Amino acid sequence: MSDDRGRDSGELSVQLPAQARLSGMKLEAAPGMLQAFFTDGDSRTISANSIATLCGASIRTEMISLEAERHTVPGVIFHAATSYRSGSTQPYKYSGPSLSSENASLVFALRTAGPGELLYLMADSFNFRAVLGPEAGYSTEMNLRTLVRRLAAFAPSAAHDAFVDAIIGHVPLPPPVASLMEFFRTAARA
């Protein structure tokens, strides 16, 4: 039985390029060369001319708890003098407003020319201090902005998406995407 799911609907018909998650990088390892380190321990040298596209996105994550519920354990306290139990046997039910939290994770990628690989990093877990040195600060977003500007200057012939253009132009970032897979699909078309 063949797996044709998505081909008929067209939703998953985009061919994603090979992808690898970056754990670090070294700009100007040699003149015009970037050394990329991957989470699997491998590394590779990439020339500035082989970087086809710089792209990024914020990925919205939202957690909603419609109801918080807590139960008390009935009859756990015994009074020695009277031998009767005390304690609530009724469950406590949270009746306040729904609890929710929203956050955004930043992702950045560079796509190479030729066979077309997508080398990406998740800003929350990337070691900016190793790449930026003393320029790295305590803000993940500011560190990512500094790295993107450096990479845009390093590979001036690379195309940019709206996220990278917003960082270079010092303007607000575009709206977040729904998932990492949506980002991969968008980056594959860029």
C-alpha cells in the first residue's frame, strides 16, 4: 500500500529541502567562508556565494487551560479526642477566567544553492555567545538580530524574506507562523 496522503489534497506536496539544525557557526573561518556546526556533531564549510536565501520567522506557541481543577482528599484528619474525621469531601473547582499563555520561538535559516539544503537554528537553544563573542547580550531576540545582520553582510548576494528585511531595516517583525513545518514549507519556496 503506497502512502499517497497529502498528494491528492496538495497540502503536503511541497518538497522540503534536506535540513539540518545548527548548533553553532564561525563566520570568516577563512575569507568568504562560514563553518557550520550541526547538532549531530558534524560540521561543514560553506562559501558566502553558495548561500542562496536567508529567512526566518517567529513561531507562535499558545497553551490554554480551560479549567483548572483541584480535589481535596476527603477525611484525612482524625481528631484523637473525639475519633471523628474532618476535611472537605467536596472537590474544589476553579471558576475564574480561562488560563492561557502565549509565547513565540524565533527560528532562522539559510538555504544553500545547488542541492538546496536548509540549515536552521532555533534561537532559544542556540549558543549566540560562541558566535557573537562579546557582542552577545542577554536578549535572545537582540542576539538573533545581530547574527542576522552579520550574515546578511557576509552573504550580500543572498535573497532575503520579510523577516530578514525587517531585521535589517530595524522595523517590527512580520506576524508569526503557526509551526516549524509551515516555516520549512515557506523557506523551501523562497
